[in-house]
Amino acid sequence: MDPVGFIVVFVICWWLCFFCVLPIGVQGQFENDGQIVEGSEEGAPKEPMLRKKVIWASIGGVVLTLIAHFIVVPWLASQ
């Protein structure tokens, strides 16, 4: 797999992983104490934990990209 293909596969895998981990652990503002920030939707997350989710998406993206790399490279070599 060439470097451009590797980057494209990584970006696709990263976004896939990011959207998979995005809803994990999110609580809406209406849950528990019920303090809703004025001017926002009551279902908006209190603490979205985006930094943690970006890290997990990066780890997942690297793992999925390496899996794709080790599947594609032998297949290309056999042709």
C-alpha cells in the first residue's frame, strides 16, 4: 500500500471509529441534577469527553489501518 493509500485508509478508519465511540458515556443535561444551560438543548451533552474519544478513535484507526495493510499487501503481492 502506498503512503497516500495508507493515509486515506487511516482517515476513513479514524472517522468510523470516532463515530462509533462518540455516543459512549454521554449524559444529557436533563439527566441527574437537571441543570440546563440557558439557550441550549436539554438533550445536549453535559460533558462530551471529546479529547478521550479522539484518543480512542486514533488508536482504533491505527489498528484498523494496520489490519487493512496486512490484508492488502499480501493480496497485491500475489497478483
